[in-house]
Amino acid sequence: MSIDGIGRPPGGPGGVGPLPGPASPSATGEGFQVERGDAPSAASSSGLLARLTSGEINVEQYLDARVEEAVAPLVSKLPAESLEYIRSSLRAELESDPVLVELVRRATSAISPASTET
């Protein structure tokens, strides 16, 4: 007797025929399809970047807006204390993580927030 299935004929547990499950795509005549979602973050991100480059907002306001975008899907799912913790954690990472600081610098073409706090 084999434990890992080597040497057994293919089939379900105990060799009782095929495993139960959904029919194959060819049986239903339809293939697997995924609906595309809206991409508001890409549009709003470019809008934020345009506002930053025009001087309408500063780097700090840009980062705050990006954090709010990141947290937006969680607003109705988490309590306020958890949301505030996530906001502060994201903001701290944007200011301290070297990779993220470099991404912010490239995106904003400005001095990173961490280097302005001397």
C-alpha cells in the first residue's frame, strides 16, 4: 500500500472514480472570464501628481492623500482605531523605508519628507 499515491491508479479517494467538483469549461461551453474593475486610483493618482507639480498641494498633502486612497477600501470594514493605526503605519513607512522614500522622491521629484525633518 502506498501513502503518497505513487503506484495507485488515478481516481478519487479509495479509487472510487473521479473526484467530485465543477464541470470542466468545455462541458458548459463557457471559458473562464474575469470582469475588469474600475481603476480609480490610477486616475486619482495622476490627478494628485498634477496638483503636486502645479504647486496646489505639497509633498506632505500628497502622501496623506495617497495613504487615504490605500485605506479607502477598509473604511467600512474596520473600526476607527484600526484604520488610524493603519494610516499611521503607512505614513511612517512612506517616510522611513528607503525604497519607498526613493519611490516618493521619483514620483514627486521633490525632497523626501524624511529629509525635510532635520
